[in-house]
Amino acid sequence: MSKVLLTLWMTVAFLSFARAQEEARQQYLREQAMLKRMMLERELDSGVYYMDQGEHKKADAKFRYVLANIQGVPSDLAFHFGKNSYFLGQYAQSVDWLNKYIQLKGTTGQYSTEAVQWLKKAEEGVLRARAEEAKDRPQRVMSSEYDIDCGPTGKVICPVCYGDHVIIKKGAFGDQYQTCPYCNEHGILTCEEYNQLIRGALKPKF
């Protein structure tokens, strides 16, 4: 009986020790998480400080660091990151994050009124950027708009039949052969005919 009691006591003692160890481990993890959260909050506050001082690139680096290391993004960070993105000319990013803040806090958040104001500015920035992009985008230049110089011979191999004077089409009963309706019997086009062809203005001969 004494051996059974001893074994039972040792089991209870071991379980109690293991439970205490696990509780200590969990407490340590909670403390570490709290310390990390406090450190990230300081980084966030530092980012806000730089933003208020007009040092938006430094603020951006701070906000990005917090985003990369935090598990749940606080709504305040969504607002500050969105606002700072506007100052950097990153309007689409600004719209995205300010919308996130408004979705989370509605009209009752600490920064709700300001978020709506910055969101409107960011949306206007997106429209301006798109307009500038469209204006600055080079206009497409198509060869069909110009007469191509075919060289000293003034002739070019027909691009329809590749100079064979025959067009081969795949049919249900095998290949079908058709005389090319554009070039001469040697598979050649004059330069004038070639330019008409690439503009879609050359009429087939038959």
C-alpha cells in the first residue's frame, strides 16, 4: 500500500510541477508579447512624430516596420499609414488604408472626421495621377500609318503567301490550295501594293 501511495504522491507532484512550469512558460510568453507590443507602439508613436514634423519617408519606414512585426494591425496605424502615404504621393495606398480605418471605426473613431478629409484628397490624387499618366503615355505609332520604303528594288515578298503565290488552308478533308489574290505569279508585291496591303486597302485581284 505504501508503494502505491508513494507512486500516487509522486505522480501528483510531477503533474503539479509540470503545471507550474507550463504556467510559468505561458506567463513568460505573455510578458514577451506585452514587451514587443510596447516596443511596436513606441515605433508607431515615433512614426507619428516624424509625420507631424514633415519627415514622411522616416515616418513611412517606422510604419512599415510596425506592419511587418505586429500580428493585428491597430486601427490607429491604418489611419496614420494612410495619411502619411498621401504625403508621399502614394495615393492608391492612401485610399486603401484610410478606407480600412473608416470601415473599422465608422464615424465614431478618434480620427474618423480627419480620415474622411484625407480620403477625399487621396481619391483626388488618384484621379490626377491617372490623368497625368494618360497624358504622358506615348501615343502608339503604327506602321500602317506610314508608307514603308521597300528598298531600291521597289518590290517586296508578299506577306500573305510568303512568296509562294499559293495559300495553303487546312480543311476537313486535307490541305486546300488557293492562288494568292494579292501578288503576281512570282509572289511579289510592288512597294505601293505592299503599303496598301498593310493598311487594309489593297483589293484582291479575284
